Amino acid sequence: MVAGCGNKCIKYILWLINFLFFALGAAIVGLSVWLRFDKSFLSKAVSTIKIDTNNLPLESFYWILYVAMAFGLVLLILGFLGCCGSACEVMCAIGLYFFFVLVLFIAEIVAIVLYFVNKNSIRDGFVTVWRNELVNKYQSSQPIRETLDNIQTQLRCCGASGCSDYSIFGFYPNSCRCSTNPGEIGCATYIWQMLESNFIYVIVVAAIILVVEFFAMIFSCVLMSAVKDKRNS
């Protein structure tokens, strides 16, 4: 066993951190699998906002769930390696754990940096996709028309970036208020602004995760050193 009160505390803290990783990963995987295969949940969720389920981008929704499953699985593996390595003092498991946490730590930092560097491009891409895949098909697809009318009525917005998006049709939908408010905000722009206004919460969560991962790497290094010293003594 690892000697020293400090090393024992680090061992137990590392085990607790990884148990939380394991539990969180299991919860994410379980929830994602449930959302993916429980058809009734999606129907109940969208019925409250009166959106046609036949027009929902289910493939995109499923891809989000697959990504969530993969993320949860990574947490499961990390938690398992960390718990086994810290509890049983297995050098190989602790080393693999450190490597995976380091890779995840770097990947998260790179993703955050890339987001801030390309934030405007991502926003423009979101608006463009909304315009091309929804607004431009407003007249040819009844499900899309009903969906957009509901969104535009409830959010008090129009098109992707504004009323001008409907100029290709020569008319404005009744769900828009372009005749009385020509400068009405676009729905894609409005939704993006709402996401950005709540982005502080994402930053806080990301910061907490990075701090936890940083200390997990420190503790794993200390534990590996203590186990190595114990075996050499």
C-alpha cells in the first residue's frame, strides 16, 4: 500500500474523482441511449411547441446523441482506469489514465480556442444552414412551413437573418411582422444571441472540468511516484 498520510489522501481523492467520472459517464450513456430509442419522449417534447415531428432533423439529433454516448463512454473508461489504478495501485492503469486525461485536457483546450477563433464563421454557418435548409424551402415544404411559422410566431423573429430572406418568394409569411417592423430580427440570429448570452454557464462548466482534470493528472503523477518508491524500497 502507498505509505504516508498525504499519499493516502491523494489516493482516496483520486479514487473519488474517478468514481464521479464513472458515475457521470454511466448517466450520460444511459440518458443518451434512452433518448435515442424512446420514441414517445420526442413526441411528447415537441407537442408542447406544436412542431411537426416529421420535419424534425432527427439525423442531426441522433448524431448529437451518438457524440454524447461517445463522451460518456470516455468518462466511463477514464473512471474505471482511475478507480482501478488508485485502489489497486496498478502502475499500468494509472499511466493509461494519465495519458487519456492529458489527451482529453489538450483536446478540450484546443476546442475552446478554435471556437473563439472561428466564432464568427460558426455563427455565419449556422445562419446560412438555417436559410438554405429551412427558409429557402418554406414554399415547397408544408412541414417546414408549419415549423417556421410556429418558431417565427413564438420567438417574434423572421427568416434566418431578417425579412429580406423571404424576398425570393415575393411575399412575407403571416407569421412575420415585416410590414410593421421591417427590421425584425432573424430567427437564426436570435437563437444564436440567446445561446451566446448563456455561454457564460458553458465557460464555467468547462473551467471546472479543466481544473478537475488538471488536479487528476497531478494526483496520478504523485500516486505513480509513491507506488514506484514503495516498490523500490
